[in-house]
Amino acid sequence: MRTIDELTEREVLALAISAEEEDGRIYADFAERLRTDYPGSAKIFEDMSAEENEHRRSLIDLYVEKFGNHIPLIRRQDVRGFSTRRPTWQLKTLGIDTVRQSARQMEIESSRFYRHAAERTSDAAIRKLLGDLAEVEDGHERAAENMEEKHLSGGKREEEDDSARRRFVLRIVQPGLVGLMDGSVSTLAPVFAAAFATHRSWNAFLVGLAASIGAGISMGFAEALSDDGKISGRGNPLLRGLITGAMTTLGGIGHTLPYLITDFWTATYAAGCVVVVELAAISWIRWRYMDSHLLTAAFQVMFGGALVLACGVLIGSS
């Protein structure tokens, strides 16, 4: 995968063409799914879909004029930094809130892409078209932002600062949650395997410490190198990497520290209690910030953690 800065002007236009086509089809899907319950919102998405198709035609005309008839296939998933668009059939619920947030995120990302691409091109015609498209995408974002209070039936709702919450979730909560889950769950097996294999608290502590720090370094680098944040809006990659690495280490250290207790069984019981607290915290964060059902999130996290813990105990006891 390449970053947006590594693409040529020809490749940037090809990417923009495929992105506009994809967004237009997603908006059409939104309109179809919302038509029965929210006809006003469905009409807005129909218009947005038609406008995306006009953008695609304008981009194709400019591409043919500049580079000829062959348009290479370059998609969002081929460029580092873009978030993948999920098809509507993958969304379990598609209410007005979900659609509104999805549309706003799509337009914000598209606007960032066009502005960043326009800054890099030296061709006046390409620069003008990309700049104009960025302005149009900003207008779409405002339309999506106002959709709920204009078309959602029922009483008035207080206007929420969705943009600030989204940035917080993207830049802080998501990388932190990924790290906490990896550190809490992936280190369970080696810590408890070492504990039950040797029945020595100090050995389990050393294994847990090494696994936690090693996983933190690995996850931190992986997160920092995965996305530069320019298009996705996920912020500084070094900050995300630091958050992910720190939370990964913290997740593993939590159930490792009890093995500083010299009595093996006391340390093991204490470590087990810490594991329950860690998994409960992960479930709460998923419920609070990731729109997961609390009981579903708790079951998934607890079940996965129990499996990993059981593997460690069985392997260590064998």
C-alpha cells in the first residue's frame, strides 16, 4: 500500500473517480433503506447520490482530457490512510442516527482527501476541480449534520457535538481499546501457563512482564505505521502508537503484578480477580464508546478471555 503523497496526479484522479462512484452507490443504498420510515432523509440521499455521479463524470472528463481513456483501478483500500466503506448489508441496524454519522464521516474524509490532493497538484485545472469538490463535500457534511432535526419525527433533541466525540473516539478511545484488549487477553495464556507449569510466582511475573512490554512495543509500532491520519482523521500516528503501546502494556501488567506475591495460590487468585476487572472494563468501554450492547460486549469479551485463560492453565498444567 502507498500513501496519498506517493500517488501521481493521474493516480489521484483515478482514485477520486472510484471513490465518487462508491460513495454514490452507498448514498443510493441509504436512500433505499430509509425510504419507508424517513422519506425526507431518503430524498436527501438520492440527491447526494446524483451529485456524486456528477462529480464522477466531471472527474472522468478531466482525466480523459489530461491522460487518455484508460483509467487504472485504484480504490480506497489500496491507499494507506483511507477507512474502508462498509456496505449497508453489513450494518446490523441502519437507523437515522447510524446513517447520519456514517454520511458525515464519509464527507469529512472526502473533503480532506480533495483538499490534500489539491495542495499537491501543480496542474491548475486539476487543482480547481479538486478544490471545488472539497467545497461541495463540506456542504454535504452540513446537510447530513442537520438531517436529524429536520426530518426525524418526534420532539426536539438537543444538538450533540458529534464531531468532537468522533475525534475523541477515533484518536484516543479506539487505539487505547485495541491496546487494552490485546494486552489483557493475549498475555493471559503465557502468564498462567508459566504460573501453573512452575508454581513459582516470580517465574510467572517475569514471563508476564516480558510479554506485556514486548506486546506493547509491537502494538505501538503496528498502530503508528498503519495510518498517517491525514485522510482518516485519526490524528497523529505517533500519539496513536504511544496510546496503543501504553494500553497494551498496562493490560498485560495488570494481571502480572499480583505474582509479586510470593504465595503462589494467593497470587493466582488475585490475578484472576484482576482479569475479571480488566475484561469488565473492556466491555464497559465498548458499550460506552463503540455503540455495542452491554450484555453482548460483556459476553464476547468474557468468553474470549476465558478461552485464552483456560488454554494457559491447561498448557501449564500438562
